[in-house]
Amino acid sequence: MPPFSKKEAEKLALEYFGIHATASPLPSYADLNFLLKTKSGKKYVLKIYKPGEEKEQLEAQNEMLLHLEKHLPQLTFPRIIKNKNGENTTLLKSKKNGQRLLRLLTWVEGRMLVNVNPHSPRLLKNLGQSIGHLCNGLRGFDHPAAHRYFEWDTAQAAWTERFFHFIKNKEKRALAEHFYGLSIKNALPKLPALRHSVLHNDANDFNVLVNADPENPAVSGIIDFGDIVHSATVNELAIAIAYAVQRKNDPLTAAAQIVAGTHEIFPLEEQELELLYHLIAARLLISLTSAAINISKNPGNEYLKVSQQPGWDLLEKWKAVPAALAHFTFRQACGFEA
């Protein structure tokens, strides 16, 4: 039984925001999300955060959204709805659920990239362009709360090794150990020399939205700003690639199409391209190790096991790609001389 029912979500929307709406639950990794629909057709997302959520982190997300609203007209993002007191974040006090923080955001229309088929070369390049626009849009943005230790920061992926024992399949564990030795130990120490900025940090195929055009689909928006962190800027691209090229027969070619799009909007640097192959692997290791830990806590959850298989399949294909070939391919995609 969730701590907040649909009726309670509707009551919160009315009490704090003056909005009469019908609520329905949305899937969420850690917090509670409800889709609110009004009789006039307006849609919102009510976000109820887990106990102990730091207000400073939510304020950082708010500031990033407000910054992008001004500096990135090419894409659509959630917009903040202030409460009756004119606040972006609401403190909710309840005898039943204790103290929690609450936010209301506009609903962003679009199809999740994971549900769009096929991923044409044109769409993959457009995804890269969108990542380039995102990197450009976040230039000059900073917030103290983004400078943090965060396990989903690709630059901090070294923590995964301590938890490889949760990967019960020997072949998969050996694959993780291979990329720890090849990519994490060798590449991550070089990251301080690269450009850094505050990142969205989670442009996966569930958070990237695509318009409804059946002939020429294009990225229309990005959602879920809960993972923002200050890190190497190229990690924004590495994360998008790590998810977008799953289920692809030729992930290197698909990755190069995304790289070409990003470079067109946000020119990539030589050393960023040199490390990109390894950063993609590092992000996959974070995702797959986190999933293995969750599976150990929920051994009967078959969905967790099945949903991670495309990531393992990609990591196996990635191993068959020499890092030097990936580097050459990415440089070629950017038009650099051989």
C-alpha cells in the first residue's frame, strides 16, 4: 500500500496549489509521482519526495529548469508550478507520513525514446543534437548542491567494483571486471583534465521524449532532473549513448551517429572522444551493478532481471569493439583528420 493514495494526491493538489484534478500514479524509482488531469485537459505531475530528501537538491533542480527555460528554446522541459504561497517547493507535514517535500510540474507530452521504433540514423543524430543543445544550454549554470558525491555520476563509477559480488552470473561478473580494469581504472583518472559543468545526468531512453511525427520523429523534450551533478561534460553524451544504442545490431555505428549530432551543435574535444568509449562502459557498469544490488534485495522480481538484459548484451558487444576503433570512429564522425 503506497503511503499516499490517489485521493490524497488530489487533496494535496487542491490544498496547496488550488488545482481540481484527477490523480493517477506514475512509475518512479524512489519518490511518488502522480499524473494530475483537470477537467479542462491540463496535465501536471505531482512529485512527493521520500522522507529525508534534501531541499537544497530540489532547489538545484528548480534553478536548472528556470535556467533552461531561458537558455534552451529548442527543447521542452517541465515547468515549475508555484504553490499558493508563491514557493517552488512545498513542505508537507502530516501525522501519517511525517515531513515530506512536494513539487508540482507541468506534464511534458511526447513518446519515450524507448517506445519509438525504429531508431533511424536521422533520429539518432537528432538525439545527439539535442544533447549538444542541452550542453550549450547549461553553460554558465552552477549550483552548490550539484557538487556532490553521487553514485550515478559516471566520473565516480569506481564504487561499482566493491559490489561485483552481487552479479551472480560468472560470465557477467567477468565482463564487469574486464571493463573495470580497462575503462574505469584507466579512463576515470583522466577526467579532471576535461571540461566540466552541471549535467542533467540521466538522458536515458525513458527520459528523452520524441514528438508524434510518424515519418520524421525528432526529440522534443527531456524530463526527470533528479540526478543532476557537476561532472565531466562529455558524460552527458556518454549516458545518452549507453541507453540509446542498446538493442542495436551495430552499436558503434549508432553511437557514431549520436556523436556526429552532438559535435554539430556542441563541438567535442579530442580527449573527450578518446575517453568516450570508456565512459559509455562506465555508465553501463553503474546501471548494471545497481540493478544487481536491487535484484539481491528482491530475488523474486523477474522484471528486474529481464529489464537489465539489453544492458548486458550491449556490454558484451562493446567488449568486441576495440577502444582504438571506437576512438577512430568517433573522430571520423566529427570530421577530424585520421
